Amino acid sequence: MNKNTFKQIFNQYYNPLCNYIAHHFKLNEEAEDIVSDVFTHIWDTNPDFDKVDNIKSYLFTSVYRKALEFIRHAKDKKTTELSEKFVIPDDNEQDFNEYLLKDKLYQSIRQLPTKCQLIFVKAKINGMSHKAISEELGISIKTIENHITKAYAMIRTDLLKIKP
Amino acid sequence: MLSKIKNIIFKHKNNDVMMEKSQLNLWNEEQYENLKNLLQSNEIDSKIQDFNNYNFYNKSKAYEKITGEKYEAGTRTINPFYKYAAAASIIFILTWSFIHFTKDIIPTHQTFVSNNVVKQITLNDNSLVTLDKNSKLDYSGNREVVLEGRAFFNVTKDSKHPFTIQTAKGKITVLGTRFTVWTTGDNIEVAVEEGKVKYELDERSVILEGNQWMKLVNNDIVSSKITSSNTFSWQQNALTFRDTPIDVVFNDLSRHFGLPITLSANIKNKSKCLLTSSYKNESLEQVLAELKTLFNINIIKKDKEYVITAINC
């Protein structure tokens, strides 16, 4: 595998994988180490991806196993008990796709202009009423509506830019 | 023979790269389809709820740790034209912002003191200030003032640069409105004629809209609708009363002339005494003399304060 391919894969998967581990195992602090371990292994051994027919499931199941391994090694009684609850996922494509999708979506929300983003997050994610936002920021409800429409439009164009 | 082996190795390597490429393309296509579905089905709203639980980790730091190589996000070749265009626009922006911002930042610091007259002041952002007698206004030249006493503000609209008024008791922030601020020692009153005003004191704040006023009572912010017709009267030096209860009259007089007038607690039926009258350019003494004849009032003058001890009507 050449460097460029590695980088592309790393770029697309690192963040979704970290979040997947953080959410599934509640390992917020260790998620990065676990995912980095898997990528270090790929970098060092340069595995034959020729024989891997699905990079996506390969990566997700790899980090999943790594996380289980981590929990077993932690030897903390509580986490050992916890680990018994987890079973290797049977290639849950839908779950994986969800993380990849959210990564792209949230990335484009983060790229919105500051004011636009602030209003969009307050209204659509934190569920604040337009009136409450208008009072907090001292701007009219009409302006808030305009910002939200603009935010949707920008997210749309940003997402559709990722044409293969 | 050797060349044949070489050929096979080469082919294999090439194949490897091809395979990887197609894998990535497949992923991209799949991803694109998913995104398109997401956008079409208007599912965005349900998907974004996790936004606050989703982290963005330091990708470049991790990449450098894993590979020992520098991480550069997206290596693209750039058309030289864009490079020059970018350089030109940067120079343009820098020059523009230099001119623009230096113009804004230069403070024309001024202090206005009104002694015995009401003063009209036009600030360099075209905001109008009516400064009451015995008041002081300190202007930094940058839509920031410090006020002692009373003033009416008619602030020009500039959504990017809020106008602030600092007082001994809290801060007022506005974008563009008309309102009065009145400070007396430890007290403050804000009355808004039009627009929106934000008052802040320590950790607390209140937003006042047109026809609302607030006052500090025992260090608590009390706000309500403006009921008196004389809230902004001091500027014109005119007062009008129409069937106004006498306690409200004294309240208005006190506000209008900027002198405390208190009513003794033992006065009864004060809301039954109604006054209908108007005054223009009259002194407090003249108004009180008229009230004395109308309502048989007993007034005690103490230093800079009036105390009403009896009302009969």
C-alpha cells in the first residue's frame, strides 16, 4: 500500500473510528490510543489489502477488537464485567455508515461561518426557541431565520461537493 | 526467465495499487450515495442531534505520531494564477483593513460636563445625547461612554459595534435605540423609548424593549412597563398630568427635576387626589407652590430633599 492511500484512508476513518469507540465502550480518553494502535499496525506491517474485500468493516472490527483487548488488559474488575457484555459485532454495516456519515455532516456544520454556526447549533441542536436566541444575541427573529436557511444551504452544497 | 518474474512482480504490484484505488472509489461512491439520500429525505434534522457528543480529534498529531511524517491536509496542485490572485487579495485586504480599522480605532476622547443647562451632544458616530443638568459624560470615541447623572441617548444603528454605557452601577449595551439612563449615587434607572437595551450588573442582566423601564431596588433589578407619560419629559422641560394620582405626580416631579421627594408613610388616600395640569419651564418651587394651594400640602425642605408630611383633598 502506498503512502497516499494510507493517508487517504487515515483521513477518512480516523475520526469516525475514534467516536465509534468512545461511544460504544465509553472509552473517551482511550479511544485515540486504541485507533492509533490499529493504524500503527497497518503502517508497520503494510498488510495486503488485496485480500481485504471491505476496508470499512476491516477497520471497524479491528478497532472493536482492540478496544475489547484493552478492556481485558485493564484488569479493572468493573471493566472486565463490562467487557463480557460486548460481543464482536456481526459486521454492522449500518452502524459504520452512520459514523462515516455523521463525520462528514458535522464537519460541514463546523465549517459554517461563526455566527451562522452559533445560531444553527442553538436552534437546531440545542433546541432553543428563535425568540430565546433573539433575546440572547440581541438580533431579530427574521435574521435568525435567514441564518438557519443559509446554514442548510451551505451544508447541502458542502456535502455534495464530495463527488467521487 | 528473470524478466518474466520481474514482470509478474510488477504486475502484482500494479494490481495492488489498482485494487486499493478501486476500493477507495467504491467507498467514495457509497458515501456519496448515502449523503445524497440524507439530503433528499430531509433526515438532516434527526441526524444532527448527536453533534454535541461527537468529537473532532487532533488528526494531524495522531498521523505524525503513527507515521513519523508530517501531515499536510489535502495536497493539491494550485494553478499559479490563483497563487497570484491570492497574494493580491491578501495585500488588498490588509491595506483595506489597515485603513478601515485605524480609522475606527483612533479615539477622540472627550469629556462633557453640563452644569446648569441641559446639553445636546452629537458623538462622532452621529449618536445624539441629551445630557441633563449636573451630569458628566466621558466618551472614548469608540461607542463607549461613562455616565454620571442623567442622559437621553439616541444611538445610531451599527450591528457590528455595540454602543456601551458604563455607570457606577452596571453596564448598558445597545445596538441602536432611544432611551434614558439616570444614575444617582448608588441608584440607576433605565427607560427605553424605542428599540432594545441590555443592562448588566455583575452576573445579572436584563433586556429592555421599547416602553419598558428598570430600576435597582435594594440591589435587585426591577423592570416593568412605562406607565408615566413624563418619563422622557425632562428633555423638553415640560410635564403633563391628566387625572394623575398625587403620589405618581411626586414620583414624576422627583424624576423630572432629579431631586428626591418622599411622602410620609402616614399619608392616606393619596391615590384619591388627582391632578390635571401641565407645566413648562417652571421650577420645582413654582410647581410645589401650586400644589400647595390645590391640595393643602405640607412640605418640609431638608437640604436637597423634600418631604411631604400632609395632603388634604
